[in-house]
Amino acid sequence: MKFTKLQFTLILLLTTCFSVKAIAHHAFSAEFDENNCRDFTGILTDIDWQNPHAFFYMDVEDDSGEVQSWSFQTYALITLKRADTGLDYFKRNVGKEVWVRGCLARNGRDNYASAGFMRAEDGILRQMGQIQN
């Protein structure tokens, strides 16, 4: 089968576009510091349910009493769903106090962490992602 120059270019372009997500995926330790984890307690403010990972946002009071907005990355959506932690779980808890154990970003990005565990009003400890310590 012979391809024209236009067909070849189109195939190459489509192949490149669809492979970017696979290439962009990373290991936990490439982005987060497994030796720098801590507990967070605050108000869940929002959820961004997108592939490949969900992100949720919390307002957390620091030691001086100032409220800081934090963002947390979770496992892949399918992993959360299989553990019975779907989008509805997050929506039910927006505006409520939650506890999270998370590992901070390696690149020094402020107020960003990987969520390992979360506990909301129901008292159930749910695994949200990988955690090392």
C-alpha cells in the first residue's frame, strides 16, 4: 500500500497526538517526595475530575492562622472508582472538613501534594494515592 505525502503526514500527526499522554505519565517519586509527607486538615473546596488523575482543593489553616489553598493529586480515576470513591464522594464533601495525608511536591511548587489518604465526615479512611511514609 502506497501513501501520499499528505496521508503520511496525517498518520504521523495523529500518532504523535495520541501518544503524548502515554509519554507524559510519570512515576510518583519523580514528582513527589515520599520522605516529606504530612497531615492536612481543612475544608474541601473543589474537585477537578479529569484523566489521568483527579485533583481536589482544600483551604488549610497554617500555624499562624492564615488560610492557604492547597491542591492534591489522586490516583487515576478508574482506581478511585474501583475503590468506591467516585466523583459523588467528593461532591458530597465539598464545603466540609476533611483530613488528608499527603506528600509534598519535589519541585518546590507551593501548596501542592499527592494525596495518600483522606478521611471525611463518614470517618472512613480512603486511599487516594500512593504514599510512602
